[in-house]
Amino acid sequence: MPAFTYRGRNGAGEIVTGVLEGANAGAIADMLFGSGITPTEIRAAPAAAGLTVSDTGFKLFKPKIGHIDTLLFTRQIYTLLKAGVPIMRALAGLQESSANPAMKTLLKEVRESLDSGRELSLALARHPTVFTPFYLAMVRVGEMTGRLEEIFLRLFDHLAFERFMREQVRSALRYPSFVVLAMVVAMAVVNIWVIPAFAKIFEGFGAELPLLTRLLIGVSNFVVGWWPALLIGLAALAGGFRAWMGTRRGRYRWDQIKLKLPIAGKIVRKATLARFARSFALAMRSGVPVIQALSNVAQTVDNDFIAEKIENMRTAIEHGDSVLRAAIGAGIFTPVVLQMIAVGEESGALDEMMDEISGMYQNEVEYELKTLAQQIEPILIVLLGIMVLILALGVFLPLWDLGKVAIKK
């Protein structure tokens, strides 16, 4: 029987890890839930991670379940439950109408789990790569309170908001990425074709070239002569970065660095905090205790650095601090946001205030995106100006002295 490594939280909110044997990841999830542990990650152990053609076929080309599939499923199941359709009939209808074969398989397995007597939250927990711990916790709250359809509606709004924020951040980073790529391509073209052509002309002068020209020619000769080694080095660098990002420490450091990037960092920070505020408000409005809500929300922010700060907030509250004091200790909120948290905590409407905070951050992200071109344009102009100046001085200074060289000859 294959072995799986797991990571989860016990009833006290503490992180636990270990290795269990089971038929599949879903069976491991059932065992963990049965022992009072909420799994956050289940992976095949290294010894059991090998795949063969006989047991996987063309699994590399197997359709995957994306965020949009989960979003549509959540909206459709809410609509069907609201219309009074029994859960089993609703899942059967969604299975038949789904255009994604992977989603059809998932819904079939969920129905089979329900047929065997499991609750919906446990059936969905058998697919931890599709449904996040926050999603499962909200469904569990809906089952306990009898407001499952309302929970699915709130989850749909939450997922739609998550998708919107991710797309906004990606669009914010797309323009500077293309500009930087264009500059790199331009430098490569200049070093491979332009400078070598001028270097042949300069060789016939028989005069000493300016220092800047010699540097440009040296760099060009290095690029032309060692381009295979440069490509291998870049590939090794990219592979090393991906391997580093695959470690927990690497992800934490990169998430921390992202928040400090010029211009883009503040957009990423505000978008992340907007997701946190929206998730926290949703959890509290649905009746989830504050400590459990923070534990679940920490796994939805998609940033290990911010997640650690939220975990520290949970620990502080466990030790008797108020939400306001915990938020101050986290050091990630502005004074305005802290004031709103204080008002919400005093008035007993913290969930409403967190919604307001989420909306405020969202508006700020939208404004930053609208003014992004204006913020980046001066920096790009300066960089392009420096690049053109270096090339112009390095290439044309010898040409300006061409008359003097001819006279000496």
C-alpha cells in the first residue's frame, strides 16, 4: 500500500506532520479527519512517487480542474440547492453537464462518497488539490448550521473576488515584464550583430579605442563566443530558482521579497490583504470562531510571509490579546485599517468592518493599476536613456575621431 506524507492542523490549531499508508490521498484525508486533524497538504511519499506507464497511461495530458471549474461548481450547486433540488440529484446533474472530464470524475467520486454515508465536507476533502481547507471549513459550517446554500453563495462571491484580484495583479505585472523582456532582446541583438560589425570597422583604424568602446566590444565578444555556456548558466539559474521556490524557506523569502519590489510590491501587498480581509469577514459572518477563522484564512492569502503574520495574530489572540492588539503586533496593517478594526471590535461588527477593509484595499489596487503606466514610465525612460547613451558613446565616439585618425595616417 502506498505511503503519503501529510501536513495539517489538530483541534488546537497546531501544525502536525507525518506519514500514513492508504489506498489514495482521499483515504488518507478520511483517516486524518477521523483523528481530528484537518489536512492542508497530502503528497505521495518519495518512495511511492514513481509513476509507470501501466498505472498512469497518459496522465501527463489528463485535463486538470482549474479555479474557474471550482467557481462554476460552487455557483451551480448553490442555484440547485436554492431551487430545492436534493444534493445527490444536483451532483448528478452537474456531472452530466460538466464539460471537463476531470470534473466529471470528481463529481462521480463525491457522489460515491455521499452514497457510502460520508458528509459533503468529507467527500470534498478527498480532493485537497481542488478544494482548499478554507473551502472545506466553510462547507462544514454550512452543514452544522443548516445554511449550506447560503455558504455556497458566499463561497462563490469569495472565489470570484479571488479570481478578480489575481487577474488584476497579473495584469499589473504584465506590462513591465514585457518591457524588460524587450530591453533584454534588444541588448542581445546589439551584442550579437551590431557591435561585432562596428568592431571590424574599428580594427582597421589602427588607433587606440575609448575605454567604453573596448568594454562594449569585450562584452560582445564574450556573448558571441560563450553563448552556449550563457544559455546553460541561465537554464541552471532558472532551475535552481524553481528548486529554491519548491522549499518552504524559499517560498517564504520570495513572498517577502515580492512585497518589497518597487511599485509592484505595494500592489501585491494590498491585493493579498484584500483577500485576507474578505476571507476573514466571510468566515466570521458564517459563524466560524475567530481563532479557527484565522487558521483557515492564513492558507488562502497565497503568500507565506503574510500567512505567518496571520498565524502570529492567531497565537496572540489565543494568549488573550484582542484582535486589534494582535493586528498591531502583526505590523502589516496601516493606521487607518487598525482604526477600522478597533471600531469593528468595539461595536461587535468586525465582519462588516473587514468587508469595508477588503473593499478599501480593492479600490486602492484598482487605482494603482490605472496609474501603473504613469509610475513605470519614468523608470523605463531613464533605463532606456542610459542604455542608448552607453551604446551611442561606445559606438560613435571612435567614428567622431575618424577624421583625426585619417590625418595621422
